Amino acid sequence: MNSVIGKVNLLGMGVDSLKTFFAAHGEKPFRAVQVVQWIHQRGIADFEAMTDLARQLRGWLLECAEVSTPEVVTEQASADGTRKWLLRLYDGQCIETVFIPEEGRGTLCVSSQVGCALDCGFCSTARQGFSRNLTAAEIIGQLWVARSRLQPEEGKSRVVSNVVLMGMGEPLLNFDNVVEAISLMLDDHAYGLSKRRVTVSTAGVVPAIDRLHDVTDVALALSLHAPDDALRNELVPLNRKYPIKEVIDACRRYIAGRHQRITVEYVLLDGVNDSPEQARTLARLLRDLPCKLNLIPFNPFPGTHLFRSTPGAVERFREILVAAGYTTITRRTRGDDIDAACGQLAGKVADRSRRELRSTGLCSGP
């Protein structure tokens, strides 16, 4: 749904923001709760259909506000039940969102940026470069679209039980919009998700991890991918600014006093970061951090020079971590037949960083 110039999009506004919006126009604060329930619990974007609002109020909302959601361009279904949507935003750029059904739960993988401002070498999204941050409406709009697409088919009210901000982008580089969207995910008047079922994944933006601690206690995942700074500098360039010790210290502060563990994500790359010695180094590195490990088989994409670790190497790596006392899960690859697996998401990015041109040698600029 294309946004109308001059109208306020209510989709990304939580109850507090909407109370301020209504109060500024002389309306009662309780209207905010009603509108949030209509938009997010009932999936209604048409003010005329919000029948418990006064007719005069509905008319005013039609004049000055809207509920503008991302437009579904394509929808793909994997053989394993995974769904992927290509969503067009108001400026014509596109992002991808993935739904992964599992026994007893359904996980939605949500994007937070158009492209990604980081340059991790094992990620297809990073290859595309970066355009801009998503608005809170564009972030929560992915959940709105998924619910509207899935619920009529499944006949259930809670098809999406978990949300992970692990799609396109680094969530903590879009801090305010991500936090606003999370507030709607958790709000009982909107989606009512449990804090332990909403996960923010970060490559390690240390100041933002500390800021996140001050405003929420949702689950935190760290994209680590290397057991030492020398290798992580190559795989995750952000490490040059925030090295491993600083990142782990920030993760420790995040869960201090909370009954939580950090999820450490580790993409296994053949001959790069998957040796038994690297597994032992990783075990020593994390010994003072309450955490569980998620080992992720690498998902290739066009133009990459990296390869997936062999099943034997993955199992040896896992066994060393388990023997060291870590809960360690090898993530099952889902949706790779529709390029919906981890690291494969690719929307339509107007790349302001010119990263893709630089990677092909067609651009020599900064």
C-alpha cells in the first residue's frame, strides 16, 4: 500500500506515540488503544471499518492519517514450508521477510534496513550495499503482512509466535525505529509476544547494546563467527571498531541480573573458521558468558569464494563445544531452495555505499 504524501502513517506508532498524536488533536487518550487493537490485533487498515470509533473521528483520521503497509511483490513457498515475501516500500525499494514454521512455533525473520551498512563477507545482503534504515512502520509492517497472509490459511490467531530481527540489516544501527517496532510486538493491545520470543541479532554494536539494555530485555543474539580478533576483522569488519572482548563485555552487561543467556551465532565456513582448535579457542573465549551456541551451515550465493563446512567438520566442532559444557545446536537449513536461508536474503537496494560496484571493480571511488 503506497503512502499518501502529507498523511501520518499510524502503522508504526505504539500506544504512547498514538496517545500523544490524539492528545495533540484534542482526542481522548483511550482512542490510541482502540486504534492499535484494530490495526494490529484485527489486521484492519481501513478507518471506516473501525466501527467503535465515532463517525466524526473516523472522518478526521481519513483526512490526516493512514495505515500504509508494505506491498507484497512476490510470495514463494519452500518445499519445507518456509515462506518468503518480497515487499515493496513507499520509495520503490524492496526487502525480504521469511516465515519458518516448526513444530509448536512459527518464526518470522524480519529486516531492519534496506541492504546492510556492514560488510560481512559471508552474507548476500552485505554484497548489495546499503540504502537506508527502515521506519518503525516498515519493520512492524512485515509482521502485519505475515499475519494477514498466514492466519486466513491456517485458521489460527497466533501463527507467528516468534520474531527474530535477523533479516536484512544490522538492527542496532537503526535503534529508535527497531525499539518502537519491538514495543508493538510486545504490547498486549497489539501482538502480545513474550520478551523471550523476540530476538535482536547484532554483529556487536557495543554502545547500542548498552542502550538496548536500558529500554528492554528481549533476547539478544551475537553474530560472532570467529574465535579471535584477527579472523573476525576479516569476516566481520565491524570488529575493527568493537573487538571481541568489548562485545562480549557488552553482552555480559546486557544480561546482568536477568535470567537470560546470549545466543551466539557462528556460521561455519570450510577451512576458514571450522577447525577443532578454533572450536577449543571459542570454548575458552565464551567460558564466562552465559550463552548457548547456534552453529549455522553457510548458505552460498552467487559470486562468493566461500564454501560450506563438511558435515563431519560441523559435527566435530559441535562435539568439542558440547564437551566443554555448552548447549550447542546446529541450525537446520530452511528455505534454501527459495534463497530464504540465513545469509541469502536479497531485496532491491538502491546502494548508496556503491559496495557492489566496488566488489566488481566497476567503481574505484570511496
